[in-house]
Amino acid sequence: MKNKVIEKAIDMCGSQKKLALACGVTQATVSYWLRGMGISSQYLLKIEKATNKAITVEEIIKSLHE
């Protein structure tokens, strides 16, 4: 099942690769996040920053429990 919040972050950044570059991870890692496989806490703020706080840490955490 796709993580809708990560899908939104990808759309905002333009691609999985661009979100990956902003977070310092590989495109494969972003794909892993998108498939709902979990996100290490060290990347939550990086995702928030990559989306200019349009997606918050709280939203990401909530999406992991849906």
C-alpha cells in the first residue's frame, strides 16, 4: 500500500530521485518509504525540509500508522 504523504512529498519535489537527493538517500530508499515499509526517524526532518514544511514530521508519523 502506498504511503500517500510520501507520494505527496515526491510530487512536491518533482521525482523520487529529487526527494532522495534532498534527504541524502538513494532513490531505492524513497521507493521503500513510498511502499509503506517504514522511515527511519533521522529522515523525518529532512523530508519536512525538502517540502518547505508543507509536509510536517507529525503528518509523516501519522501516515506510518495508517
